[in-house]
Amino acid sequence: MPSPTRPNRRDYGSTAHGDGDGGRPIHLHASLESLDAGPHAFRPSLPRSPQRDAPSAGERSPSQGSLLTSPLLRSFSFQDSKGEADGARAGAPTLGTIQEKKEGAEEQKGQSFIYYVIYAAVNSIMCVPCLYGYASVIFNHNVFQPHINALSKLVILSSVVHQFCFTIFSSLPFSIGQVQDAGLIFLSAMTRRIANSIIDDAGGKDGVDEEVVVTVLSTTIVLLGLSTACLGALLIVAGKFRLADAVAYLPLPVVGGYLAFIGYFCFEAGVALCIGTTIMRPSDWGKLFHEQPLILAFPGIMSGIFLTLVARKCKDEAMLPLSMVAIPVVFYTILFVKGWSIADAREGGWVGEISPPVPVNALFDLVDFGKVRWDLATEIIATWAGMVFVVSFSSCLDVAAISMDMGEALDVNNELMTVGISNFVSGLGGGFTGSYIFSQTIFTYRTGCRSRWVGILVACTFIAVVVSTVNFLEVAPLFFLGSTLMFIGFDLMYEWIIEVRHKLLFSEYLVLLATFVAIQFLGINGGIGLGIAVAIFDYVLTSASVSHVVRVSRRSLAIWRPQERSFLEKQVYDAYCPKIVTLELRGSIFFGSAMQVLHNLLEETGISASVEEKTEITRVNSPLPNRSRIDSVRLPESLSPSTASPLGGRLSHRNSPTIGKKRNVMAPSVPPRFLVLDLLSVSNVDASAARGCFLQLAKMCVRRNVVVCAAGANSRIDWLLQTHETARRLEVDEASGSVDGEKIILFDDLDEALQFCEKKLISEAPRDTLSFRRLEDLVPASSSDSGGISLSTAFTHFLGLDEQDANALVDYEKSGNSFHSETRYSSGETIFASGTNADGFFVVLSGSVVVLLDDRSTSGTSPTKSILSGAGVQKIKLGMQGQMYSVGSVFGFVDFVLKRPRTFSVVAGKDALVAKCHRSGLDELKKSNPDLDRIVDKVLLLCSVVELATRDP
């Protein structure tokens, strides 16, 4: 039979093919690959068993994404209601499949529970040795060693609580949960701090006074239990209010460095368990390099390597538990062959010392509430806070990994609540932190078991170990227990130090290594804190070095007559000497990137800073006294005063060999008349960037007669730029007059800004260059008292119609056979709403309209937003966000031509007169006057071309 498939943790994105050899090695922990969950996540091809070569009706084929279960086990294992639901979703069963189920029902009922017992036993074989190892990690202080057997059973009892909680509350009936490795270091740090504090207060001697030992045990168990319960309560709240994404604020490289250190810590604890001594500091490794410790540790290290290779290389999932059973079997076989007794092995240090049996009631005798040092709770709060973030992150990573392997979406918040309930209940009973065990949950899932019986039987196995009077440490080889810890350590270190290199940027990988090393010397909180600081520094440095400025080709949606459009294309938007340059800014512009952004803006605009301007930029961007400012700010070479020529201008730019090599070949040869900044993709601007970048840009541009416009800024950026007197809104009388001042002009929409620039350039054009009248100057139709232009005037202006066609349009209007209707709208009034019937298109005859591309309110009330400044909350008025259309503009024609519901809403910007060309009127026009109908078709065609021209190629 072909073996079950497993996730490949080595070949990222590769797929195994073939019949029977397409399996993937098992893996213990959720890793970075678990972040690839989704429709593009890696899914292996599944081998088919001989009994199931042809998929029956109602069953998905492998190409349809069938469940990752063993073909052999799918043939026999019992499916509960969830599995049946999965099958129903895969396809409706036919009469043949129903008959097949009836024939095999009796056999399944007789065999299912046997398989649950088998898989529960396999999970228990993998869990129990690890739990003894975890206990030795948590209670690694010498004061706990006389009671390590009882404390180990307390860890296992905590796992009983975890398993029952996961079995009852989890949405995954096959879930396996227990005390997990993610919180081990925090728990160990807390136990050591508590033990050291109590022992120091008692005179500094370990275990001399039995009362001191009782105090240490009582305080440690109670405070760790309360810490676990509090962690669980927070996770329940986080899941209830769907805050699981908040844990993502902890940088992944920092968590990776912590998990790698857990691996090192487990390896360290495994070696210490083998040689029977404590290894806590790098200097303690010297204890290993003696003859007897090396002899004791060597089998454990080799066994750990062996288990790691089996888990990663073998395709049969049964090999790992069989290997774990084989190690102690081989040990006792050697004892039998050599004729050595268990006492000889104990004398040689191969098994634990004999200790009195620990009945269940003895676990409750470990705590004397009268001896608890409650004052020590304050000393472990910082460590507890770090544990909350790391355990939360690790749990979310486990859920994501399980979801990826299942190929089904899981509610992370719901599963986080399950983890919280488990920890809360466990903590109230004096237990320890736990979560899903990724590897064993996925193992159980792939076997085809969908029953909660597996979890119940695993918990019963844990109970049997707790109840048993046999001391597991007296009979199990210590190197075997140590090898399970080293196995976990090797796996974690390989995953988060070796494999993760292909998933992180180099700077992120350095953050991971820095966190890993820092925890060694600064402790958990100090190491993670340093890692976060390094991650923030890396982000700032990376963001500052990335260009945020992109030159784009944009045109306004304004309706210009043919001569005007020709003037704009040939002279205003000339590729080599444009009069309007549009630059799109992206990301966050802050103190670290402001100078680079300013450099890029000047380069794209063709402006070279003079000596005085560079000195001013340096002064503004440095917080130091004047004499130190030039050396204190790292400026791009083009903005450094030392590279400036006294001549300034274009000559100094050309004479700089360094800048010349980096210069954008598409930058204009002379500065444009208008510089338009699209800030729609800018998420944030801080005060340093407002003054050091945008204010300096405005000052340099005004000296060169360049008008700077900015569009699409969010409310926060808008407020910041105006507060720092860097930008302003356009006054009403400036729309048609001259524009003065050193401030950036703010617009709500890029199209509005481009229309403003184009209108200014057309109005400034010499009359011998353009022989036309502006649309606003056209005399309103005599037949209308509305104060707006007529529809025939708009079409004539737009198309540049000859006199005969223009007269034909006018005559048709005067005849009373108009195909349109005219309606006046007040400012803010809705012209049409998204989703309504597109039974016509519209033309603006006077005023303006605004196209709303989202679901903003169409009421006439101007919206406001609150900005929290240093002086308190300040209210700012928001402009009407959307694309603005002025007189002569045509809108709504795309939905009209495609005969679909409206995809946007339109309101009147100013009091507007709007003409609506009805579909019924146009149908009548097509029959009665085909020549005029062709004119309307030309209008719609040209409108479509103009709209396409406003987009980037």
C-alpha cells in the first residue's frame, strides 16, 4: 500500500508525483510556510490505493483537492458527521455509493474504535516522553529536582486538561493539544526567578531548609497557574472581539529568533537531562567535555539526530512513533545481551534514581497556600507579558498551518478562544500554557479520523500515566528523554535558522539572528525587546532608502475642443519639455525618507538646488545647532551643500559626475509650469516631512515659477500640510485669476488638479496659437433662461463640428424635437445613485458635478473628521471626495452603452444644470434623423477615447 502524504518542509513550492512515493515528511511545528495558506498554497498530489483507483460518484478526485488522508485508512476508518458533510460538499452520492456504504457499514462500526485506540496510542507515544522533557525544562532549578517526578506528573495532568478542552471546544474534532514548547522559556524564567528570590531571602542555600523548598514549590505552582489562567482570559477576550490579527504586530523575524532559541534551549535541556546536571549559560557547556558526560550524552545526541532525520526524510508516518519505541527497546536489549541489570544502568547514570511513588493526591500536597509569596507576582509580570504575545502568535501560526494542510479556511479567532479556554481552565488547576500540537493534529487528520474519541483516548492515556505508581524516570533511559528534547530542538533550529533563510530578506534574517543571540545574553524580555528595536530600525532604514516617487502619464477628464486637445498634447504634455508633470507618491513619507523623496521630486521635475537652497534644506532637517547641522543630516549627494556649484541651476547638475550618472533620462530639460503630486497612495506624512520635504519643494518651485498642486491627500495629511503652512486650498477667485504664493495648492481629486492646470495653460496661451473661444465664454442658448450653455453648443465645442453639422444640431433643438431633458440640481443633490437603471447619459451645461466612486453619503452636508493633535481634538472639514466634471463634460455613458446598472453615484458639486440624453429619445433620433444620430455616436466614441487617455498605458 502507498504511504500517507506529508507536508514537505524542505522543498518550498515543489510537488511530488508518482504512485506511492509522493509523500511528504512529517514536521513538528507550524512554520513560516504556514503563512502560505490560501488558494495558492502548495498541495501535493495524492497516490491512489488499489481499492480506490477510480473515484466513485460523490468523491473528489485528487485534482479536485481531496483530503490529505491515507488511502488505506480512508478505505476503513469511520467518518463522523463532519466527515460526511465534507463528502456531501464534494459531490452528491449516487445509488451505487449509498449501497456501498450500506454494505461496509457493519464492518466500519466494528473496526472504527480499534483504529481510534491505535492512533491515540501513537499520539501518546510521541507526547508522553516530550512532556517529561518539558517538565525538566520548566523546573530546571536544582531546588525542584527532589520533586521532579511529581512535577512531571503535574505537567502531564495539565496536558489532560488541555486535551479535554480542545476535544470539547475546538471546531476540529481530531485536535491534539497539550503543554507546548512556545511558552517553555518564559515558564522556566519565571520558576528560576521565583526560586532564586526565595532562596536569596532565606540565606542563599538550595534546599537546606525544607520550609524554603515548600515555599518555592507553592509559590511557583500557584503563580505559574495564575499566569496561565490570565493568559487564557486574555486570549478568550482577543478571540471574542476578533483581535487575533493584533498579534501580527510582533515582527515575524523576532518571533523566529525566539523560536530558534527555544530549539537551542530544548537541545541544551536535553543534553543536561542526559548527563544529570544543569546547563543554563554558554559557560556551562564545559561540563559536557569530560569522559563520563560525553559517554552519557553521545547516545542522546545521536538519537535526537536520528529522530530528526526520520521525521524529515521518511515518508511513512508510522516510522516516527516506531523509532521512538525502538530507542528504549534497543537500550534494554543491550542490557539483556550484556547481562547488566537496571541497577547497573542506574549506577552508571543511564536511568533516573529511585524515588518514592507519587500518588495523585500527592500532587495536591505540593502546594501550601499559606506559604505562597504573593509579592513575587510583580517580579514576573514583564516575563508574563512577553509570554502572552509569543504564545498568541505561536497559536495563530499553528492554526494557520493546520488550515493550510487541510485546505480549508479556519476561524482563527474562534480557535484562539479555544486555546484561551484551555489555558484558563488549566491555569485554575495549577497547570501550564498549552496550545494545538500542530504535528499530531495534522497526523490525526491525515489518518482519516474525524472523531473526538482520539482526543479522549489520548487524555485517558495521560490520566493513566498520572495515576500509575510507576516512576517513568526510574525505568526510561535518560538519554531517550533527552533525545526527545533534542529532537524538538534540532527541528526548531533547522526550521528557523536554516530553512527560513529562503523566506526572509537578508535584513530580516539579520534581525532574527540578532534576536536569537540577544536572548542568550540579555534574557527573554531584553532579547525580544532588542529584536523589536532592531526590526523597527531595519524598517525605518529600508523605507528611507526606497524611492516613493513614480512619474505617471495622466490627463484630465475635461472636455476640450479639438484645437485645445491638440495644444495640450503637443505643447503641454510634450515628452521632452512638458508643462505639466504628474508624480505619484507612495507609502509613508517620514523623517527618514523625506530627503530621499525631495531628491527624487527635484530630479523628476528637472530642478537643481542652489547652494543657498541646499544649506536651507540642511538647516531645516537637522535638530542640531547651526554649526553642526551640515554634518548631522545624511543627504542625497544632489542636496548636499558640498556638491553645489556657486552658479547653481542646471549647470551645477550637469557638472556633477555622480548625479549625472543617476539622473533620470525622462526628466524634463527645463522645469515645468505645473507640478502635480498624486498623494492618494501616501498613507502617512509626519511633521518633519511636511516642513523638510514639501515646504522646501514649494519654496524652490515658486522661485522658478512652478506651481505645485497636490491631490488625493487623506484628511490627516491635508490637515498637517495646512497646519505647517505648507499647503492651502484654492480660493474661489483664483480659479480664473493668477496664482501666487509659496504654498502647495490642495485638491480633492487628481482630475480636478489636472483640469485646473490645463485650464490655466489654455488661458495663458497666446491668441495667435489658439483661435477659439473658451467654453465658459460661449453665450447661453437664447431659448433657455437657465444660464447654461445649450446641448448643441457643448457637442459643437467638443467635436469641433463644421458649420453645417452645428446648424443641424441647433435647428433640431429649436424644432422642439429634443432627445434630452434639462434639470437643475442644488449643490450636494443626487443626480443618480449607484445601482439604478442606466437609461441615458448626461452633459454638464453649467456648474459642476462630482462622481462618487465609493459609498459616501450623497447628502449636501460637508463631512468633518476629528484630528488628535498635541493641543487636543480638532475638527476639519472634508471636501467632497470624487472626480469633478465641469461645464461641457459628459458622464454616465459607459453604463449607458453597456446597458448595465450604474456603477457609481453622482451629485452636484456646485449648483448645476445637467442635460440627460434619454435612450428612448436617441432611439427615435436614429429613426428620424440618422445624420444627427451619428453625431451623438461620435460624441460617445470620443468620450471613451478621452477616458482611456487619462489612464497609464
